[in-house]
Amino acid sequence: MRKQVLLVTLVAIVAAVGLVYAAEGYKDTPMLPGGKWHVHDSDRPQPVAVNPGTFSTQDAPGKPPSDAVVLFDGKDLLKWKGDGGKEPAWVIADGAARVAGGGITTKQEFGDFQLHIEWSAPNPPKGAGQGRGNSGVIIFGRYEVQVHDSYKNPTYADGSAAAIYGQFPPLVNPSLPAGQWQTYDIVFVVPRFKDGKVDTPAYLTVFFNGILVHNRVALFGPTGHRSAPPYREHPLKGSISLQDHGEPVRFRNIWIREIKDYDQQ
Ligand code: MG
């Protein structure tokens, strides 16, 4: 008899735990703005599980997250085209792609995104100012995050490494010496247009070697050399280019994740 009671109690506990686990949350809590979800809503979808990959070291690139589009893994530039749609002329060696014979542009286009990219300035350094280790990550052919050997190599602040070229210098300068691998983690929000005019601007957040250097800054418009061009309407998706500024900068471990809205499975 005692055994039976124990068994029934045990079954009841397991069932109760199961019930709570299956529908943990509430439907009697305040509604969040937007009118879709309660606070701690039991019906709210679970976030998609992602393997985050690994961080890079100077010796080896890390592994991209499981849901990233890998743009360059050290082997080939099949995801890229060269200037004028030709094959990229960049040289691939030792798991890196080296600038040569024009810029390269992704074949695929992306909307709002998180981009990871690693680069290394030529070592020993050659040239000075803008002419040392210059390249760039050019978003949608319009918005450049500068690549530049800014280690003990001053130039105009809004043209140094990780600057939003001609608009915003990085908040600090965490540059490493030439020859070392450096990382950018870039979050880009595409500008939205209404009736041909900018409705919400482009936003950039940038981590440079893990250090925040732009905090969701609103761009004034496309970036330019000695110019401040105004916004011109463009699609919600675009490509990413890497600049040939005539210096053999190397790149590795390039991946991108398009940013989805909350609750999208
Ligand atoms: Mg540049």
C-alpha cells in the first residue's frame, strides 16, 4: 500500500514537472508594447540554437558560427568577383587572400548584417599616412569602414583603421603592429528610404580587435574622399567589397550573418 502511494505520488510529480516544463511561462502577465506577447509568454518561440564557433588566434583562424555564410575560409574566392565581374586576381597563400589587381565584391547581396573579417597589414611596413596598409570594407559600394596600418602611423583621424571614412574616427585606436592579424566585427543597419528620401539612416556598430569603436552611429550618407555625398536611394540588400588601394593587405576568416527579427525561427 505504502509502495502504491509512493508510486502515485512520484507519477504525479513527474507529470507536474513535465507540464510546467512544456509550458513554462505565463499568459496572465502584462502585455508587452506591440500587443503580441505577454511578459514571460509561454507561447513565445524558443530562439534557434547556434553553435557559436571559436575565436581566432594569431596562429590560426577561428571557426565561424554554424549559421554564418562563410565568404572566405582561406581556400578560394568562389564567393567573390573581381572588378568588372572578372575572376578575382587576389593571391591566395597560407590561408589568406592578398590584395592584387583590383577590388573584390561578394556575388551574394545581404540586408542588415553582422560581418566578421580579419586583416593583416604588409610587414615590414612601407609608406606613411594613408599610403600604409590601406584597404577597406566597402558596404553596398557606398559606406567604407577603413582598413589601414594605424599602428604608430598617424593620418587624418577619420581615415585611420576602423574609421567610417571621412565621417567618424574610431572611439579609440586598438591597432596591432603590421603583420599581426586584426579583426573587425561590423553590425550594419541598412538605411530605409521613403518617397526617394532617407527615412532612417544607415547605422554602424564596429568592434576592432574586440574593442567597441562605433556604437550604432548614424551615418551622414555615403563615405567619400574629400567629399560628403548625400544619401541616394538604394535597395535593402547589397554586396560587400574589399578595396584595392595598391597595398598588399591580406584577409582571412570572413563570414556574415544576416540579422533576423525577434521570434523568427
Ligand atoms: Mg581605404
